[in-house]
Amino acid sequence: MRKESRIYVAGSDALIGMALTRQLQQQGYDRVVGIANTEPDLHDGAEVDQFFAEETPEYVFLAAGRSGGIAANQRYPAELMLDNLLSAAHIIESAHKYRVTKLVYLASSCTYPRQAAQPMQPDALMTGVLEPTNESYAVAKLAGIKLCEAYRKQYGDNFITAIPANPFGVGDDFNPEDSHVIGALMRRMHEAKRKGDRSVEIWGTGQARREFIFADDLAAACIYAMQHYEGAEPLNMGSGEDFSISELAQLIKEVVRYKGSLHFDTSKPDGMPIKILDSTPLLGIGWKPQVLFRDALQATYNSFLRVLREDKLFHV
């Protein structure tokens, strides 16, 4: 991938896509197409086809597709599944049709079976039952992985797959109910601090363990894989650090400077008991994360505060 290559980041208005666009521009790739409200409607195959015909991207990062936390997956399973299926199908087909040089598809650690051996490795995919709380979303992401594999097998397309740990970062979704755990907890603790609430409720026991990756580190890993990885096997992208939800909540509490207590509602689901990725192959080709977890949490919270100031929705 050359500095003058035409690059399309599908999903550039969401967390990972924004981080990818930032990283590409910082690394000197200045021909990124499909940003600034010029991205096609990914649900419309004809519109996606026309976009590829006109913009002729050489490299594609497929980071599109709605996602959310446990609550969102329980409320909107059909929407999440359909959005991810349509986005993947239309972009992958157009990438093939217009002879894209290489495509990186961003899947999800939710694609691993609920009881997969830890740390999880790609050979565990489709060997067991998925976590019920996000099954529809996971099936759609699995379909994207298999679609990339099918195009490689039938046509020889250079389509590779990345499976990231739980991403978070600047530009995250901070919806207190439907977003992923870090964004949701930051928002809820910030509002509790502002209102003087004495406690914040958190779903589950707090014992589930998760591995997280800062979105800018993930973006850098994707760019590195685009340049250095050619394998058919999905490539795990993790930070190498994992935390229980209870430990994570305490760290967020410190970053937000919330003084109240944390209450875990054990009547609510934990989701998958543990999700940790084996990222040895990625580390083996020379990539490693750059941002300390605490610093990444602080940068994420700072971005949330900037949004509040700009929107003038709350007194900060």
C-alpha cells in the first residue's frame, strides 16, 4: 500500500473507521475516499457498486456494521444482524468486481464460541455454541469471515480478516444503555457525578473478563496487517491485557473521578464469561500496541467531555 494509493474505509463515521482514517492521514496516506459524508448507503448494493466504479479504491478496510453492548444486542438483534450482513455482502462483492488489490475485514471476538479455550485462537471458530446474548450479531460477523474466505478460494481475491478485542476510544458511542461497556460506564458515572448520585448500577456480577484494545492501536494494527499479512486464517488483534468488569469499572471510576459506590446487578447477564485473544501471530510479524490502557481510558473520557462541551447538552 503506497502513500498515493486510493483507500476506502467503510464505516468511517464510527469508532474504528474514524481511528483508521486518523491513522492513515497521520501516516501520510492522503487519498482516503468515502469520508466527509461521501460514503454510499451500504444497504443499497447498486449505490455501493456505483461508488466503487467512480472512486476505484485500491485498498479497502471494511469496518462498517452496527454494534453495541449486551442491551443493544438483546433489543435490536435483527437490525444488528441485517446491517452487518448487507454491509459485508455489498462491499466484498464490489471489491471483487472492481479488482481491489486487498481488503481487510474487521470481524469481532463475539464470533468465538462461548466456551472457547482461552486465549482464543482462530481454529476455535465454529466449533461450539455462540454466546446467546449476541448470537445474531456474531452470526453476521462469522458470515463476513466466511465470505472473505469464499472469495479467496473461488477467485483468489486477497481478502484478509482481523478479529479485534473489544475496541474503545476517541469518538466512541457513549449511550448509557446500548453502547459497549467502556462508553456506557463513562457516561453513567459522569452523569452520576454531575447529579451527586451515591451509586451506579452495573449489569452482571462484575466477574466476566474482557480484553480491550484502544481504537488507535487497532487502526495501526489493521494498517500493519494490510502491509504485512497475507494469510487466509483470521488474525487476532488484542492488547495483551485483560480485566474483570469489576476491575474495569474501578479504573473508569478513577478516570471520571466519581466518588460514589458501584452496585452490580447480578440478575442481569454477564455475557461470555471470558474473552481473551491469542494475538501471537500478529506480534510475530512485528506489531505491538503503543498506548497504555490507563492513558487510553483518559483519552476516551476527554473525547466524551469535548462532545459535551460542543453540544452544550450538559454542564461539565
